[in-house]
Amino acid sequence: MNAEEVAIYLKTHPEFFLLHGDTLADVQIPHPHGDAAVSLGERQLGVMRDKCRALEAKMAELIRFGEDNDAIAEKVHRLGVALLGTTTLSATVEVLTSHLSGAFAVPHVALRLWGVGGGGNADAAEFGPVADALKAYAGSLINPYCGFAAGQEAVAWFGEAGSHIRSVAQVPLREHGSDGGVCFGLLVLASEEVQRFYPDMGVLYLQRIGDMASATLLRVVG
């Protein structure tokens, strides 16, 4: 009988040590951190303590993640409240830029719009020319893009700073937010840090920011 068969037998016959209590008392197991031997009961207690420590560490990690999410949600809420008070394109851009660069510590923010409004805002940088290929790319995004800046056309919107940008988050702006609709713009967040915006990062809050920005921009540009 090999070790695996012994383990299976003991799992399927839990009454074994009830019938052979003397065996349980006599079993000595090598100490995991030394040469001394410990009883089976002491070894089980040690295993339980290790499991408790692992669970405590996992719980602490979950609490930390929850606190981080609460902090981000609060920042998003404040941004949303500020956007509700804007009535012009310039004010909306100022709110987006100040909150994203301030509370969210995003060093570079750029915005481009097409196919909507214009009028008195036609000369604004946000209505600057955008290549058809980039418009099509923005329209194809189901979720915000997060990843390396290399090869991303929107990096050119940052001028001289573009050569130092290493990662970006590109958030499509749609008539009905993330629920779908015609894409009429692109909000781009950029950083010199390679891992600030990475491919596997969560995009829930970016989507919410995009939804709020979309609704506000459509309201103020008409």
C-alpha cells in the first residue's frame, strides 16, 4: 500500500483512530522546521494555525481592496457632482482635467470630439482634427483600452510630452455611455509610467467616468 492509498483509506474511514486510539497517541511526525518529532495532535494544531494565518492575511488583503475601491468610488462621485454643475465646454474640460490630474493623479489628460456640437466651440482644441482611422478605432472599443502607449495615435495629442508617455487609458465617449450608441469622442489618460495603465487592469471606474463625461459633454455642446 503506497502513501496515497493510506491517505485515501484514512479519509474514507474516519473511525480508524477511534478504534485505534493508542496508534494516534504513538504517531510521531517530523517537525516541519527542525529535526524534532511532534505528535499528530500538535502537527494538526500547527496546520490549523498556518491556515488561520493565511486566512487572516487574505482577509486583510480583501479589506485593503475594499478600502481602495471605496476611495476610488468617492473620487468618481465627486467628479460626477462637479460635472453636474458645468454649463460650458471649457468648464467641463476644466473639471475633467482638474479632477483626473488632482484626485486621480493622472499627469496627462486629452479630449477630442467629433460629429457633435461645435458652434461657438469650433476653435476649441477638443474639436481639433482627428484621423478617420482613429475615429473608427475609438468606435470599435467595447471597453476602455489600457496598455502601452507605443503605436497609439492619440499620443500625438500630447505634443512634446508624447515622446515620454509609456502607458495610456483610452475611454470612448458614446451617446448612450457604455450601453452603446454612436461614438463622438475619446478621452485619453496618459502617464510616463509603464505600469500605470496596464492591459489587465479593471476598467469599471473608467467606464463610469466615460459615461459621466459623455452625458455632460452632450449637454454642454448641444
